[in-house]
Amino acid sequence: MKMPRRAFLGSLGAGAALMLRASSAQDTPGSGKVIDAHDHLSNRRQKGWEEADRRMIDAADKLGIDQICCSILPPERPTTLEGFRQCNEWMADATRRFPGRVLGYCFVNPGYTKEAIEEIRRYVEGRGFIGIKLYNDYRITEPVLRPIIELAIELRVPVLSHAGHTSWLPEPQPRISDGGHLAEAGQAYPEATLICAHIAGGGDWEWTVKALRSAPNVYLDTSGSVIDEGTVEMAVRVLGADRLLFACDMSLTASVGRIRGADISEADRRKILGGNMQRILNRRRV
Amino acid sequence: MIDVNAYLGHFAFRQLRNNTAEGLLRLMDRKRIERAVVSSAASITYRNAHSGNEEIAAEIRDHRDRLIPFAVLNPAYAGWRDDLKTCHEEFGMKGLRLYPRWHSYKLTDPACLDLVHMAAELGMVVSIPLRAEDRRQRSWLVDVPDVDKDEIAGVVKAAPKAQFILMSGSGFTGSVLGRKNNGLPANYAVEICLLSALLANELGQILENLGEDRVVFGTGMPFHYPDPAILKLDVLEASEAVKEKIRRGNAARLLRLT
């Protein structure tokens, strides 16, 4: 059962007299468009990847998501050179399979400095990728990140960083960045556009929101599986709606429901759903 | 809609909003939720959980048409038999919520089985929230893992006459609880708030494996936004009749609501 996207979103009932109607989309850039700023397509070594990618597009159709900004990650840690090169090639192919619908992040391990720089130039300048995706190979404050962030500034593209903050050391991710690291990097590079990933999938979200307060060039994406009431409202209150980016990171109904349920103005909801990300996309040099 | 997974009161580690009877009812009105099963959020960390039951009974006194009280009891704590009697006879509570990890006991401990059997004799539903909040955001003071699904399987098997509702959980299909023809009694239903309804679509798999009579609507409010659970039903590939069972029919039958 597939419904026209606008019709579906318009039918969501009382709490959902939402935001996404094209007719209300006159005030901010891209305000009628819904952009998922952080998601993933399947690693093609997995059996059934093609069907899985198709399901992602179908799900976006159902939920009224117009564009999905994706990366593909290899499973190995630390990320190998061959691993990220292969994933970026797959990602480029995905942008051809779903033109205009899927936008690509270039995923790299910054430890391979020279190759990572070449990879970013190849895919952002040559293949239309929209940003750089980092996982937990290094913290974003480590010196090895400097050439990556400086290249992002040159190309005017965002750096989306995996992030999380817990009160205990996550052993499998010893070099995970948190909101404090993102804020520190943002203050060191005020011209950069950084995105702190998944407020609702990165541990103590209240800590993260507070840590990001003083770094105006760090955006926060709203993705994740945790559906704690009040998350979006606190982020809007502390950071402002201009710094929030709607995203799902594979948790689709949780992430759409979180924005749908947030007690915020419709203007703020439109900014979060697409207006802010569209503004970031519009800055690109290429 | 009938929400089998709602709360009132304070939680020790995070501020909750809409956590009074009137506040929750306003939220329910906005989301078109007709009735909700509520228990004390504070009882999760009170040593004497029954104090929370007393608070809930007082809080919902004027709202019993829409708020259905459940007791939080700890079978490892003194006086739980007296407390169960009070909750059933005096407070009119229709069921229990058990927190074996927070209260430090096992569902298959003899005292817990005694509690479950007594609840069954009284016609009270036994609900088991697998978590109170996501473990990744836990306080530095406590480390409370999710309730183990094999342990749940043990108690549903040991108490076939009891009726269970498993709440705030996911990954059932990776355990015996979510498998078809699993050899367990059909005495448990699964609540949907943390189940995926797209991509992996665990909700669809559970409907397929356990049947349409064993899935119930719940949100986890005010811990959670209610909207994700509502949205899951919007996108679920199922007939309107099946959705109606999930929205209210199954819960009404389990709770013996008129």
C-alpha cells in the first residue's frame, strides 16, 4: 500500500498536522523538501543488498522523505583503505541508481591522510557527493583530522561525525567523538560545518545538547532509535532550530515520529526537516 | 486507542513532562488515545515500590474512566503479599509491572513465581517492561541491563495460566519469544513501541509468527513520544481489522474492559 507522500503526511492525524505541505513552503530555502541528513545504504558484500536498498527508498516514499543523504560503511575496524574506497564506489553507483533521491557522503578513515584527501576530492569534486562522513577511527579533535576539516572548508561541504556520550567507556568504540569533541573542533575551525550524529542514538542526549551550546557551526542530527520525549524540544531550546537536521540513521519510524511529536512551531519543524540541510547543500563550491 | 504502556510520576534519572494525570490526559487527547494503563515511574527506583502504587491510586482517583492503574511490586521486598492485596482490593489495579533487573531478582525465582501465580488467580495481567530507558544513556550510578528474553520465556512457561504483556522491547524475533511454533504457551502479548515497522519490520514478523491477537499498542509515554508507535500502525502493511485489534481490541480483551 503506497500512498502519495504528501497525502500520507497530510493524513497523519491530530498530532501530525505537520509541516510538510508543499503549500506552506514559501519562507525558507528548501522548506517544502524533507531531507534525511544521515542515513546508510547496504554494504554490497551483504546478500540481498539490492532489495535492502529498494526497501529504504520505499520506506522513504511512505514517510514522505524526499532526499536521503547516505554513506556506505565497511564492517572492519579500523576502516581499511580498500574498505572505504570500495564503499564510496558503491555509493557513487547508488546515486546513479536513485538520481536526485540519494545523495552521497564520502566516507574515509582520516588515518590514510593522502588517500583520504584524494578520495574526498574525487567524489565531492568529481562525483557530486555532498559531504564527508567519519566514523570512530579517530576522534574529531585529533591532529590527523585537520587536513580533512580544512578540505571540507575549502569545498564548503559538511563533515558528519559519528558521535555519542556515555557515562561509561564504550569499549568497542574507544575513539568515538562526543558533543564536547565536536564543539572543540567547531571552535577551532569556525568556518567549518560540522554535524554531530544521532542525538537519539548516542547515549546521554541532554549532555550532548549542553556540550554543543557554544559551537554555532556544529549542527546536530536528530536521528536514532531512542524516542525519549523532550529530546527535540530541549535541542531547539538550547541550540535553536537553525542548528538541527532531521535524520533517521536507519531508525525510520522513531526518527519521523520524534519530529512529528515534538512540541515546536511549524516554522521550526520545517527548518529541521529540510530547510537547514538545504542551506548547507546550497553552500557547496561544486 | 488503548495504550498499555504509560506512566505517571517522576523518574530518578531524567525529568519527565506530562507525568501528572491531567498532563497525561491532555497528551492523550492530542494523540487520540482513549485509555492508558499507567503505573508509577518512581516505583522503578523506590526501595519500597508500593509507595508509588499509593501515589498512583491517589493521582488517578478522578480519572478511572481513562487511566487504568497497574501496580509495581517487588517480590524480593518485604510485604509484597499485603501490597498485592491492597492493590487488587483497595486500589482496583488490573495488573502488575515487574522490574526484575531494577529490583534485583529473577523472574523465575520462587517468590516471583508465587507473585505471578497469585496475580493470575486474581485475574491480574502481568506486564514486563524489558527496559525503563536505553542502556546507552544510563546514569553513572547504575547499570541496569534489559530483561533477558530467555528468562522471560522461563516465566511464561512456568505460569501458563498467567497473562503477560512484554513491553518496551525489541529483538524478539531473535529469541524464542518471537518465533513461530516455539513451544511456549500463548499467554503473552508483545507491545509495539520499540519494534521496527519498516526495513527489518519486526512488527510484521511478530504478527506473522505469533498471530494478530497477540500484539498490542503501547507508547511508553511520557518517557517516550507517543508518535512513533502511532506511526508504526500508520505504515504497517496489515488490514484495518488487524490494526484495530492492535489499537484497542486485543488490549480490551486482555484487560477485560467493557
